[in-house]
Amino acid sequence: MKLTGKLYTTKGDPIPFANVVYIRPDGQSTNNGTMTNDLGKWELDVPANGSIKFSHIGSVTRTIPIASMPFIVTLDPATYNIPEAEVVATKSKLSNKWLIYTGLLGLVLILVKKRK
């Protein structure tokens, strides 16, 4: 059977590029899966039994039985208790007006407008 649906946050925003995977009735994961598109829509061909597992970075994973699958599924935001965080950055000149701060992996952390 073909299932279709939409995946949203609890605030009603679509969740793009989330994982949607068929789980067998015995609880074993399969390689039968897909991703949501940029609007949170998905479709998947599955047997009539089992469950669908939805997962996305920053959200709590949710597994729903196929028999009670709603058309719209929502994922709660994940919360992490991080006792301490250390930010390490270097400063490099980007232009005459802006400074760019990069982290250890070269990812952009902050753009700061230079004072005159």
C-alpha cells in the first residue's frame, strides 16, 4: 500500500529532508525508506502492517503504527541538557566592513559589522 503524508513541527512548520522509514511488525528496521521534501511531504510503499519511524536532527524520533497513521505527523523539538559549552573561534578579515568568525571546523559562527 502507498502511504502519503506531511511532517511538521509542533509550531506548524514543515520539516524538510527528514527520514521516514518502514519498521517491520517485529520491530526490526528496514532499508525501505524515504525523505520528506522541502515542504515536509512524503510517500512510501509499505505492507499493511508494521510502523513508520520519523526522525530528524533536532527533533524527537516518533514511531507510529501504520494502522493508526494520521495524514499529518508532528515531531516535538529535542532538548539537550548540556552542562557546559566552550566556544573556540578565530577572527579573520572578510572585507572592509565585516569581520567573520570561524570555528574549529571552519564553519561560520558570527558575522559582525565593524565599527568605524
